[in-house]
Amino acid sequence: MKYVDEFRDADLGQRVAARLASEADPNRNYAFMEFCGGHTHAISRYGVTDLLPANVRMIHGPGCPVCVLPIGRVDQAIDLALRHKVTLCTYGDTMRVPASNGMSLIKAKAQGADIRMVYSAADALELAAKEPEREVVFFAIGFETTTPPTALVIRDAARRELRNFSVLCCHVLTPPAIAHILDSAAAGEGVVLDGFVGPAHVSILIGSRPYEPFAASHHKPVVIAGFEPLDVMQAVLMLVRQVNEDRAVVENEFVRAVDRDGNQAAQALVDQVFEKRESFEWRGLGEVPWSALRIRPKFEEFDAEARYDLSYKPVADHKQCECGAILRGVKRPVDCKLFGTVCTPESPMGSCMVSSEGACAAHYTYGRFRGA
């Protein structure tokens, strides 16, 4: 299959591994963060870490949209369904994210709340159109990749005058989160990194340009990579070369899908419907300035936070759950006492074990933890 099989070729993988072994300086250690959960799974699934030199370490980042969703936002969604009696629609992974008091959306559904899993924002909009007597709320989460479809349904709801439809917007942004991680490290509060493997799908939308300011200001290289094992290994090789040469620029390994400016039509749609929030809480990262989106006043009647007068209350994670530290790259899944015992994909205690993109789920699914 074009653009898949070529990037899983074992012989090529061994050749890239040999090049990495020859170019990585044995007198130094390299620490690179793969921001995206898709990369975390590719690394675990294909055993990429086994092909890297011992002094090249990959660190999981917060690029899993379900994982970084704070408990307080899930509580808002549960409140809408149980107290306001709306029909709440959301993506499948979100259903099982632990919330306050042992609750989750799927448990609220078991208590009688009308909560439905949908495959797209358009599904929620069509439900509102077909059943105008229902108050339908779409619980919108995700990075820049899933933001244009949400913008589209809000714009379409306004055009069709679907007054029974609204959106609880929890879309977050990638570049501010990376900058926050680097700022924390500079302040001595986070993990020290030598560079980033930049996300693939997000970069298709926003392009490579938004990474350039913090790459320059923090002198940290970024290499945007596709999701196949050879994509990741080539990106790591490019990062090693930049570190060796004391360069810190944004490079694009994923040239078959990403350019510098991204999808400008989708960006224009998002700008039409959304504006940046001054601050937003991320699980693990805390409050991150200008790191999320809210619905513009022009479309306020479709904003569930405004319509139902929702207030936000931060809620601390389970005391023994290490999801926050894992999302910051400070700890690994195997460093959590709950991992693989009381916390499994069937009974997750934290968000990192819930999502198909979560670091804990990746380690558990592909057995990377068994030798630890």
C-alpha cells in the first residue's frame, strides 16, 4: 500500500538504526519528547525504542486530547446531562474518562442520563435537526485537528437556526503547551529536553510555522514526523543531527502531508467561529495561558457554557494516579503504582489509560512494560 508499507520496511529500519548508532555522540545523552499520542503508540507498537541507541531517550508528551482533559471539564458535561437533562453527544474515548466522585460519562449514562457516543460533530448536529424538541449539546474536545469540524457545525447551526443545539468547547492548542513545557523546564520545574518530535495531524492543519518562535526562543529543535515507524526514526535522526550541530530549527520529515502554512481554509473557518481563551486548565500541566479556544460572541447562543451558565471548578486527580507527571514527561507509566494492577484499560483510574492515544494504554497494550 502506497505510503504505508514503505514506511514499515524492516531493512530500512535497521539501516536508519545503524545511522543513528554511528551519529549519536556516545559522550552525551539525548532526550526527545514525542508530543503526540499517535507517535507514542507507533513507538510502542513497532518497538522503536529497541532500535535507538541507549543514550537516546524518548519521553511521552501531553499530546493525547482525552488525557489532558481536566476533571472539572468532564464534571461540566456530566452536570449538563444529569441536572440540565440535555442530550449530550461526544466521542467514544471521552465516555470513560474518570471524573469527580468516581463518576464518568458512561456511569452517568447508566444512571439514566441521555449521553450518546457519536463519530463526528455532524452526527450531533443532525440529531438536533431531526429531533427539535431535544436540547442537544456536543462535548467538543481535541487539538487543532478536530477543531474545524466543530467550527463547521456551529456555523451550520447558525445558518439553519437550530436553537436546540450548542457546544461545550474544550478544544486546546499545541504550540502553547509545548512552550509551557519548555518554560517549566527553564524554571527547574519540568523535564529537560533536547528537542521535539512534532505532531503529524495537527501540523497538517496549522503547518510548521507556529513552532518556529519557541524553537528559536528556547533553542530547541522540532522535527515534524508522520506516524509510521520509519517516520519516527528518521525524525529522531534529524533531531540528533541538529543537537550535534547546535542548531535549533523546525524541520519537516512529513513532507508528503505538511507544509509551512498548513490548511489556510480550515484556519480561516476556525478563526471565524473561535477565539483564544486567556487561560485553560490542562490535566498535568495546570493553567496554560492562551492555550485553548472558546466560541466567539457572534455565536454565543450556541455556546453551552453561556446558555447553561456553567462555572468551572478545578478538581485534583486521584492522589495515587501519576497521569499528571506522565503528561509532563516527568515520569513513565511504569513509575505509577497503579499501572497494570488496579489501573488497566478495562478499569482505568486515570485518563492516560483510557484513550487509545494515552501513554499508559500504549505501554499496556503492546507489553513494553513487561521487561521493566
